Amino acid sequence: MKPVFKAGLCISDLVAVAYEGENLGEIVVPAGKVGLATMCSIVVNGTLLKAGVPMDSKFGGVLEIRNNKPLRFVELD
């Protein structure tokens, strides 16, 4: 993850780590797994909303980046 953070492709370089049986929010990490939680734009939008700044998020997704340029959405909700 460090190269992605150094490239400036993330909103934040903060990462929460949880091990099997521990929680990340309301999610319990399954046995034999490690959970990672990172900051996303939805968290930023929620913070702005709470501060009284109107926000209207239309969707969220995973953007594929190739050669430091956005290529396509590989997942979209």
C-alpha cells in the first residue's frame, strides 16, 4: 500500500488493521484473515455533511489506474 500512498492516489495514508475475531466498525474479521480499513471519499462526504456542507453522492466504486491515469471503473455501486 505504501507505493499507492506515495503516489498520492489516496485521500489519506491512514490504515486501520484488525486481526481475526477483532472488529472494524461492525464487521468481525473472520478466522485466518486480516482486515484493513482505509479512508474513502464517502467518509469525507459524511464529515462535510455533518458540518453542514450539502453533499449528494451519486455512486461509489473502484477506479483502475494505469500509468498514473484513470482508466475505468472496475466496480461501481
